[in-house]
Amino acid sequence: MVLVTKITKLLGIKHPIIQGGMQHVGTAPLASAVSNAGGLGILTALTQPTPDDLRKEIIKCRAMTHEPFGVNMTFLPALRLPPYKEYAQVIIEEGVKVVETAGNNPGEYIKMFKEANIKTIHKCVAVRHALTAQRLGVDAVSMDGFECAGHPGEDDITGLILLAKSARKLDIPFIASGGIGDGRGLVAALALGAEGINMGTRFLCTVEAPIHASIKQRMVEADERSTSIVYRPFRNSARVFKNKVAIEVNAIEKRQGVRFEEIAPLVSGIRGKEVFLKGDSDLGIWTAGQVLGLIEDIPTCHDLIYRMMKEAEGIIQKRLQNMVVT
Amino acid sequence: MVLVTKITKLLGIKHPIIQGGMQHVGTAPLASAVSNAGGLGILTALTQPTPDDLRKEIIKCRAMTHEPFGVNMTFLPALRLPPYKEYAQVIIEEGVKVVETAGNNPGEYIKMFKEANIKTIHKCVAVRHALTAQRLGVDAVSMDGFECAGHPGEDDITGLILLAKSARKLDIPFIASGGIGDGRGLVAALALGAEGINMGTRFLCTVEAPIHASIKQRMVEADERSTSIVYRPFRNSARVFKNKVAIEVNAIEKRQGVRFEEIAPLVSGIRGKEVFLKGDSDLGIWTAGQVLGLIEDIPTCHDLIYRMMKEAEGIIQKRLQNMVVT
């Protein structure tokens, strides 16, 4: 079975399942595996140290799949900004078909991508941001609820509300992000009005995810209570795996008038990357969503997507259909 | 159309929609209206000052509907405990068919109700609590996510996760509670594995809810960001309407080592009751869920339920069905 939605048609993919753009993880092996399984794989531009490395990764990914894949561009405030323009130029030159933008002020880049005939999906945590993105001309938005890994914003609005409200307010199609790990969540998202789903943490626990096996195992053993929100005092909340470092960060953050410098050594990006490389889950901060509570195994991307579509078929064709008495 | 589920069969109702047990609100006018519309109305036992008043309210409700309705019994820690046993005795003597229990240690009462052949639904905020309730012999549980009004527990697990996980772990049927205000949410809950839904805040904004019209209006004008969590420092979190009092309470709660006595005058139950009676939404603390973001009108209970079932039918029979290509 396939589910044909506005998103599968827009992106030219088989199943309405999109891999989340994950720093350090969104490389060719994972993205191509998701695309080969009928979803949309996503390379993360900034995982590549230079625009030229991104070009090599795109070429590598294209050698590993004939299906469409996308590239994520995340715009974050930083002292030294990455050469965003050059990354965008590579994406355009290499003929990538879909770009997922995230973070602040992507307007200029959305314009660039649109002119190059690339489909753009912008990641949002609030309906008001999605309406802005819609005005900027994006083709779709990804709505990220409170349960998601990474940055859910400061409003703490959960997927159930955010998606139902997006369905009422948006004209462009939207994707549900955060909290989805199986066929039940997929059908729920479609019922709420989404035209597809985004999965990050769930794809971290697949055979092809390029991270150490012991981190995948730690996630399988974890449950829905194994995440924590850090950076709340700095209004830059991020949901991460509740390891020793996250607990230490949360303790420091309880101090009145805490400054970011007090936690900076604990949360450095280099330490976070080491977690995935060395397989020690307490080496640094790494993002994970509440969907941990629904992750019980480490399948291939193909088996995961196949299983979800099978579950979704059963829910739509049997469970829900059988409840209806006209 | 009707949706026949394990819950509609268990409770002998037409639609899988149950009114939440709301203090000061769950009286005969609202409960009978919900039951007459094909859902399950719920009287709240402790809204009645004495067990004898509860008896009168049950008799009144029975005069207003021939359909089944239930009674909510909430067990909370208190210095002077209400005469729970006598309330339970009245429920049994008056032949009520369904009891919703909530709060701590309902085991003894569940046993009493079961012996009297009353169906019991216990309200839970965590799968581990639901498993305990299942062992105690309840007929169903109501799973209350982070987005709900009132007490969501301290784990902050959202409905998307809590419901999908409940479907995997529980043998008894469960109801989805929190964050549902329309047909989209109803179908999403059923897709996630629930056999019915519970709505509190949404039923507050109906013609029949026995509260001042200006409070209903304030809720229509509010959005999903109009709630706040109070009592977090006391590990008794409650989601309430974000009015002046809630903002003041949150400010006091930020003090290191805050004691409950410092906020007690602001959050008294008498002040909360005054809100509903006098129609001044800033008089005290009153519970409301994130579903505020989905409430745009004040229909009758009949019109609300009819509209939701119509939406649900469209989603199941058309939207989802049309996506499937086998």
C-alpha cells in the first residue's frame, strides 16, 4: 500500500515519511536508505565542514539512490556565521530537488531556492511562524510540537493542538514533526490534517544511522521520560537525551540569573559529536524526543517504513473503517 | 453516522465522547445535555457540598435525560477529607452506571463500585499508573496528556506519545484526554489506539455549561498559548487559564525555596468558584487546557457533538480513505 498525499505528490516520493534533518547524522548513508525505502532522506548541509564537502556528499548520496532526497539548511545565530550563501549555491548547482530550511530569517534563501525551482519546506514551532513562511512563498511547512527533539520553541504547544490548528489556518500543506514513531502516529497526523510526517529520533535508531551502536541501544532502553529540556533560561529551549550532562546542565540552570557561560563547557558541539562517534552517551549533549518511549528496536530504514505503512493500512482500512456505522 | 468502539459498547452510549469531570461545572444541566447528545455526561461528586446534595443532583439529572451518565469521584490529599465513603454509597444506591475515578489510591472505592456492578474509568497521566489501575480491575482508563486542563502529572508526556504507548501496553480500553476539541482530534485519538475521547475545556464553552457567559467568551478569544502551569515547585502541576492571578502565582513560584503558603491566598478554591459565578476571569485560578487554541465558538452540546461526528466521518470515509492506493 502507498498513501498518496499532497506531500508525496509535491516531492515525488512514495510514502509521506520524511527524515528529520539531524546534525552529524544526516549524511549519505542514512539519507539514501530513507529515500530508497520510499521516504525522503535529508542531508544536513552544516554537518559538512565546507560547501565543497557538501557537494561531495550530495554526489555520494546520488550514487547511492535514484530517488529524490533533500538538504537541510539551518540558520542559527552564531558569532561566526557559516558561509550560508556558498552552501545554498552548492545545493542549487547540484540540482537538489527539495530543501528544508530551519531557524531564523530564511526569507532570502527561500527566494534563492524558489528561483532555482527547488521545493522548500520550512520548519516551524508556531502557527504564526508558519503563516509568515507561507507568505514568504514556501511550498510546505513542518510543524514541530513540544514533544520533538531539538528546538520546540518556548510556547510548549503539543502536536495534537499545533497540527489541528495548522489544518484550520494554513493554505499550504504541512508535515507533522515530533512524537511520531509508528503507524499509529502516522495516521493520527494525517487525521489531524498533516500531509506527511517527519521523523528524527526514530531514524536515529535504524541500522543505517551513522552513529555508534551503543547510542542506538541506549535509546532502545530509554523511555518517554528520558528527555530533558535545556537552555530554557536563555529562551532557546532544546529537548535532549536526559543523560548525566543534561541533568548537570539543568541543575546549573536553576541558579538565579544563570549565564550561558556557566554551562557552555558542558554543551559544546564537539562533545555532542563525540557521543555519536565514541558511543559514550554521557560525553555531551545530544538531542532526542519523547518518541523514545515508542522505540523498541533498531530496524533498517526499509523495514521501519514498511512496518509503519502496514500498520497505517490496518488502522485506516480496518480499525477506523470497522468503527463506522452509517 | 455513529462510531462503535469498545467504549461505546461498554458504556452503552452512541458516540465515543465523554465529558470531563469538572469541579463547579459538572452538574445536571451540562451532564444531561452531553448524554442527550449521545455522549456520556459526568456529574462531579465533590461539586455537591454533601452526599445528600449529590443524591438530589443525580435524581435531577435522571429527570433531564434517559441516557446513561456518570459521576466523577476525585481523591485528593486534603487536611479535612470529604466523606468519600458516603458519596460512594449514594452513587451505588442511586444506580449510577459509570464512575470516573481520579486522584490518589482509588483502589478501595474501585472495589466497592465493581461489586455494585458499576463500570469504572480511572484517570491516569502515565502508562505505569494505568497498568496499576488495570490490575485493580478498572474497566477502562482515561489517559491525560501534558496538554490537558488540570493535573497532567510531572512527566510532561504529550498525548501523541502517551496514547500510542498506551495502545501497546494496556489490555483494557482507554480514552484519550487532553487536547481534543474537534473531529480531527477524535479520529487522531482513535488512530492512536484510544476507544473514545474525553473533553473538559471544550465542553466549558457550550451553551449548557453552568458558568458565566463572559468566561466562555474569554476562552473563545484566548488561544493555545493562554494556559500556564502552576504548582510545579510542589510537584502538583496544574494547567490553568493564564490570567492575572496565574501570572502572579508563577512569579512567586520562581523564588528559591517557595512555600505553598505564599501562594495559597491567590489560589483558594472559593476564588476559583467566583470566576465562574461572577464572570470575572481574573478573580482566581481556573483550569483550562491548550485546546483553547481550537475553541472558536459556543455551540450547544448537541451541535458540538454532531459537528465533531460529521468531521470524523469525513476524515475516516473520505480524507484517509482517498489517500490509500493499494
